[in-house]
Amino acid sequence: MIKLEKISLTELTTDKILLLNQAIEKYITILSEITDRDNLSQQHIHLNLANLQHFELTKKLMRRDQPVHSTIKFEISSAFVVYDALQNYTNYVSNSLDSSRIGQMIMELFSKLPNTSDKEELSINSKLNFNA
């Protein structure tokens, strides 16, 4: 069954939003290289959604009147891309506090995303080669 509701990450501090934005930036870099190489439609879709989320998060980070804790709502398609970006970013983070924060966001998204057959892996994992 298709879910049309939005998925939210809650209790996000500015540090978590910044970390989320960094994860998406890294994912965009990787997806750009792979999309240039493979030119697959699913990669273009993920890249476009990642760019849109990066733009929205950057706007949120630039606000002067940021609340102590924020909630960010994502369309389901964007939530899957954000989930992928966070999963990917765990390979690049060495700070234990940041790793913990990423893990919290991954678990929150995982619990709210629809149950799909590829949910536990990057949803385009079979098409991506991160070592390229």
C-alpha cells in the first residue's frame, strides 16, 4: 500500500541539521560522479531529490531565529534519499558523537519509512559503486 503522508525527523538540534546537510552533500558528490558515469534514471532521481533537500536544509541553517529543536518533514521519496545519505555518511564519520547522532536519525527514519524489500540497504545500492 502506498503511503502519502510525510515522514518527519524530530528533536533536531542545529548540530544534527548541519550533520544531516553534510551527509546529503557527500551523497550528492558521490551520486554526481556515478550518475555521470552510469547515467541511470534512478540515479538522476536520487540526485535531484538530494539536491532539493540540500537546498532546503541550507535555507533552514541560514535562518537567524532557529529554534533549539526542529522537526523536518520529508516526502516519502525524499525520506528514502535522506536515509540513504545518512547510511552512506556513516562510512565517513570518525567522531563518536556525530556517529551517534547519525545513528539516531537513521533509526528514526527507518522506523517511519514504509517496509520495502530494499529498506535495510541503500535503496540504489545495487547501482552504486562508492569506490569509483
